[in-house]
Amino acid sequence: MTCRLKFIAITAIFLTGLTIIPFDAEAQLFNRKRPTRESLEREVETLKFRVDSLKREIEQNSIPFSDTLSENDTINPGSLRFFETEDLLDPSANTDSLLNLWYVQRSLTLDEGISVNLETENLTSDTPDSVLIKRLKAINSFIPLPYNNIIKNHIIYYTQRIPNKIDLILGLSSYYLPIFEEIFDQYDMPKELKAMAIIESALNPVATSRVNARGIWQFMYRTARQYNLEITTYVDERLDPVASSHAAAKYLKDAYTIFGDWSLAIASYNCGAGNVNKAIRRAGGSRDFWTIYPYLPRETRGYVPSFVAALYTLAYYKDHGITPRPIAMPAHVDTFEIKKPLHFGQISELIGIPKEEIADLNPQYVKEIIPGSENKSYLLRLPFNYTTQFVDSEKHIFTFKDSIYFNPIVLNEAKSAASQTTTYHTVRKGETLGRIAQRYGVRLSDLQRWNGVKSNIRIGQRLAIHKNGEPTSATRTSSASSSSSISKTTSATTSNSSASSSSGGYLMYTVKKGDTLWEISRKFDGVTLNDIMKLNGFTKNSKILPGKKIKIKPL
């Protein structure tokens, strides 16, 4: 028997889940009378067939995490994890001890999960439990920081298992965390919430998850729009650390209004208010995080322990011998209001600042173009040492090489590329159109219209998702049957929105059976739960009945 066939046979046996043969027994097995080549090839083909069958069965019965989420209330179905990546930066690739953030952002790849099961493992540390408990208490957090074996595992993982990763996060934190603290303070919220951004994105403002959640706070498209984040061909405010932090603060304030507990609000940021409410019901109505813990989605169970561990690491990294990695970020930033279109290249050439540094501070401008106009201005952030040069050049910077940087052909290509971004999803067992739409941040009616379906999808079916606009003619469904389903879907959508009307200068909504204020706020872009409560004078204990009209927003 050749070595190659022997390897295939052993691999096939292993993959099929059959009994694994000890090495010495395996040696005896192959030292027996050698079978014929034909019999071995038949055996290998049989094993391959078993492996393929098992793979198909696994794929058909595996439901991705996002499928446990409700369709309407999650902000980020599955936070990113950065802990199991290779070295984030190749030291040989950069000899400067001060790393440029642009380089860091594109090197900071995030993994899909932690290989160590921190829920069941029993990690050991040189630091006694009593010391860890004392340190957590000394943080004096407004949000309770409990201690148990699960939290201990997370603390050990952050401080001992990945010091060469955490040092980079700590380097970034010196720039970003003060921004978050100031914003949370404006909303009268605990500053400790800043640590959530570490869990979400490893403080990478251009991070994108497997389900297209984007930015330092990992907003999905629909949730971003609800919290007034602008997303266009040229601007994606999910990538703006300041704008997205305001949106995160509003979301968390809404979540705290619902649950009255910061641990539950933090958990809902990961899996959605619907899943947290479901866990509360299954736990008999308890609103204690550790009581509902077993009923939460698996990833969410580790979210609050990760939050505690991140706060601990920010406070005590020195005690664990971790030194923050220096990051080349400006000590001070000046902000300019831009009312005309401006390209990063124009700024770079005239005042001598590298485009990468402009992108560091303005990642929301995804095409390197600030689309300012008289009707809408945009902010440009620059390091303070370039302020004088920019002010001196401001009169003619907008016309500098504008025929090159704003060439119509180049602009049309950029718009076309953005509007034609199409991805495909293969339907798995247990999936619904609503959950698939939520996963990709698109409207259910759009998903139905693009694919000419209503609700009858099948396992293995391939669905087109057009992320930034309408499909091109080459991908648009044009069959008569799909046109029929489109019209029905459109009429259904229209009837769903007919509950809205106007009165007294306000957009009014008529409450339907089963509505909650949270779900109603989700129906309207730019409207939050707290907006509705303030506008209508509601309190946490207010009840709404079917037929009642409530104010949504001024017209």
C-alpha cells in the first residue's frame, strides 16, 4: 500500500468519526497481510462517500448564530473576536516604533471566535483570586463587576494568553477611549461602557464583520439608520468613531430604559433586546444576568464576562507586565466644516499631509471624498500641526486639480461600484427570509423583490443581496411570477405603514395589538425609544393599548 493511500485511509477514518486507532495498533493493522490495490481503492471511495454524506448532514443541520436572533432588535449579531489571530503586525515590515494607525487598522484582523472554551475551562493564574476580587472592587465601577470562574477565565485570557495582542489594543485605547468617555458623559451614562468597543472591534474603526456590521461599534445597516448614522456612496458614519459612539450611547440608553440593568443592556447590544427578553421569560422573570445566563445565546453569555475582563485589563495591565504599543496618533486634532466637495488628494498635495493620516482621523469618507455642499456640511479632522497650512490654503484648495480629482468618469465608476455590490446567501435549514434580511442589514421586502420570492425558500437556494442600492439589469429578476410577488409584497408593505398618519405637525402612529414602544421605534429611521417616550410623556411603567395614537416625530 502506498504512503499516499495509507494517509487517505487514516484521514478518512478520522473524519468519519469512527474509532481512532492508537499508533501501535494502527501499525499492527497495516503490517497484516496487504490487501489488493483494488480493494483499498474501493474502501477509500466508500469512506469518502461517508465523509461527504456527513458533511452534507452537518451543513443542513447547522444553524448560524445569527439565526437565534429576533428579526427586529439586534444591533450586531455576533461580535468580532481578535484574540486568535496570528501576530497582528509583522515587526520586519515596519521599523518605526510609532505605528501609523492606517497600517494598524489594516493589519488588525479579527477572528470569528475564541478557541478556548472560557465557560468550562479552569485556567490558572499566578494572581490569587483574592487579589483579583480586590482589584475589581477597587475599580469602583457604577456597573457591577462580579467575580466567578467564568470571569476569572476571561481575565486570565486577556492578561496572560494574549499579551502581544492586548498591547496593541492598549496603544489604541489612549486615543479612542477618552473620546468615548466624553460622549457617554454627555448622555449621563457610565463611562465604563467604553470597554464595549474593545470587545466589538478591538478599537478598529474600519472593522467589518462576517454579517457586514461595520465600524468601531459594529453597527448593522438598519440599526445604524435608526440611530441617524449616514450611509451613502461617499459616507459611512458607522466608521466615524465620534458619530458611531453617539449612536451606541443612544442604543444603550434605550436598552437600559427597557431592562433597568446595565448588564442586561450590554448583553442586548450583542444579541438584541428580543433575545434578552426571551431569556428573562425562560428564567421565570428574573432580571439578574447570571440567573438568565443559561438561556442566553452562547456568544452573548461570554459578552458580559469579556466586558468585565476588558475593564480589568485597562486598569491593571501594568501589574501583568503588559506595555501598550506606541501608536502614531496626534496629541490634538482640529476640526473644519467643509461646505464644498473636497478630495483627500487635494488636502495631501497642498498642505503636505499623507493621505493615510487623513484617513486615520476621517475613516467615514470611504471614497476619500468629503461631499460637502451649501445644503449639508461635513467635518474634516486634521492634526493640529497642519492647521495653519490648511487655513492658508482654504481659499483655493477646493479648486486645486479639481478636474483630476473630480473627473466625472472616476466619480461615476465609484458610484457604479458602490451601487452594484451584490453578495449571495445559500439558504440553510431553519432559516427564514426575515432572519436572512436582518443578517445582511436589508429590508425583507427588498430581499423578496430581488429574488422573486414570498416566503417559500428551500434549503440550498441561492439568494442575491444587493447591499448598496438596486440590482443592475443583469441581476434583476424579471419573470412574470416574480413581478406578481413584488406587487403583493409592495401592497403588504404599504398596508403595514398605513398605521402612520399626521396630526398637529407630528407624524402619528396607531398602536396595533402586540406592539411595544421599542418595536414601534424600530419602524422609523432616526427614531429611538427614548425619543418616543419623551415626546409622549411616557415612563417605564406606561402601558399602550391597541388603537392609541402616539407621536413619532415632528413633520
